[in-house]
Amino acid sequence: MAGETRTVLFLCTGNYYRSRHAEAVFNHHATAAGLNWRATSRGLAIEFGVNNHGMMSRSTVARLTLLGIPHDEYLRMPSRVNDGDFATADVVIALK
């Protein structure tokens, strides 16, 4: 088990604001600390074009930029959670 990368799954409604922010911040700090942890993020109810426009919330991008956390690798369309995500996650954190 030593050296094996562990996974945390951040889960929110749309995978557009909160979980994406948590994923980027967690990965940034885990890497800086040399931890064998990696975060992913997913949403429960993706709303393309309703409340979510584009790949990631502009306010999330702005906040990550302000914090000096690179975010280009996280610029993807929101992803809906599936059974496989739960099966591979060591820890699941739901964000309200």
C-alpha cells in the first residue's frame, strides 16, 4: 500500500463551482506537501446552459487565479457522478 495514490472525490450539485474549486485547491496543496493523494470532482445534477455556462464558473477561475493556483488542467465540462467514481474514491466529501 505504500506509495499508492489515494483519491478523494469532491461532490456538489453541478460540478461547476464548489467541487471544482475544492479539487484544484486540494491537488495544489497535496502536491506541495508531497502527499500521495489526488482529488477528483463530480456533480449530482448537471445543468448545462441553465445555471452553468462554459467549463467552469468564472468566479471559481477568478478565485483560483487570486490564490495563485493553476487551473488550466481543470478546464473541462462538468461531469456527472457515476457508480465507478464512488467505487474508486477512498474518501467522498459532499459540499453544500
